[in-house]
Amino acid sequence: MTLIAQYFVTGIVTGCFLILATIGFSLTRRVEGFLNIAHAEMLGVSAFIAWGLNTQAGWPFLPAAIVAIVATAFLGLFIGRLVYDPIRNLGPAVLLISSVGVAYVIGGAIDGIVGTGIRSLDIPLATTYKFLGVRITDYQMIVVGLAALTGISLALFLNKTKTGLAIRAMADNPALAASRGIDVQKTSRATWLVASGLAGLAGVMLAMIATLSTDIAFHQILQILAVAILAGLGSLYSVLLSGLIVGVAMDMSVYFIPAGYRPLIAFAVVIVVLLVRPEGLSGRSKS
């Protein structure tokens, strides 16, 4: 029973990381109207910027993490303006295929700059706490706390700020938003900054709780897609529930099957839910 509880707690941590990794992806999908596969590689960019500043330049982890998140946010904005804006009118299929190309370019650049091998941050070893036989580390608790804080902050941003309300309007109906006087280009830039910054935050968390290799970020895209599809591609808030469901399902499955099948479990959950609710957990879709 304790082992099952341990897998459940680990699944909560995994789910919280998936929330951080997916919420920016879903934001881009709603506002920009396409699946940005390169979003996963932005996690790698942030993780390796933090690693470089921390281990190679000797920076403390916190300022290295902040710089990595900010740099990733502006890199995402730059890519959005340089690559996606000129081909926006060609449709979501072209944008999707282009994002795959961008993902390979970013991944290749990371390979060329960083090189192969396993790396880790220069931070203290995680402190493990034990509650009723269940173990959790301080770094895992940070991931859970940041996921909760991110969800609350994003909800406040989207509902209480002028930019957030403009993003919501763009997500619901870009043409109507433009006709009502919303600056479409400015709102798009804000979306890229926020979404890429969230990817940067997820990348820093990934660097903190896992060893780094140059292909680790690309491996996240399948899980990100699973969470986004389960939530419903037209939804942001249901990503929170979807991330927890997928994370818990993957880690609980290790009790019954080898850990290598965790991604299979993620998509099995998606398939089962979509058979009952084709629009995902949100109960709505966005074309």
C-alpha cells in the first residue's frame, strides 16, 4: 500500500511538471491556432542556459534560472516573429510542419553547442522528507508549488489584466477581436513571450529534477501532446486537471508494468477519455 502511495505522490509531481510544460503550448495553440511542436525544445534551451550559467560561468542557480527563463521567452518571441508570422496566412498545417523544422534546428543547435553526454546542475543534493512512509524531495515540492502558483497567476493574468483579456479575445475569435480594436500583433507578441517564458520555467524545473541530455526536451513533446489533447485543444484551465491525470496514470502504471511503457499509458488514458468525451475534458473544441 505504501508503494502505491509513493507512486501516486511521484505521479502528482510528474503531473505538475507536465502542467508547467503544457500550459504554454496550449496558450499558443489557442491564440496562434497551430500545434507548436518546437515548444518542447524551448524547455531544452532554458535548461541548458541555466546549466551553462550555473556550472560553466559559476552563477548561483536562482539568477541563472531567471536569466534562462527570460532569455527563452525572448527567443520564443523572436522565432514567432521571424518564422511563423510571415507564413501565418498559409494555415495551421504549414505552421505545424514548420514548427517541426524549427524543433530540429533548435535541437541541432543545442547538440552542436553543448555536445553529447549527461549533465547536471551544480546545486545541493535534494533533501528527502518522509510522511507516513512516502518520500518526497524539496525539489519535487518546488515543482508542485510552482505549478500551483503558475495556474493561479495565469488565471489572474488572463482575467484581470488588459493584455490577458486581449489574449482571451484573440483565442476566442481573432477576427472579432481585431474588429473591436484589439492590437493583434501586440497581443501575439505577448502570447509568445508568456508561452515561451512558461516553457523556460518548465525547462529550469526539468534541469533541477533530472539529469540533462541534449535530447531530453524533444522526448517531452509526446507527453505534452497527450496532456493538451486530453484537456481539449481549445482549453487552458483543463490542462491543470489533465496534467495531473496523465502524470498519476503514468507513474502508477509502474506498479504493474515496466517504466519504459509510461508514454504508452499516457496515450492510453487519452484514447479512453476521448472515446467518452471526444472534445476532451473541457467539453469544447477549437478548430
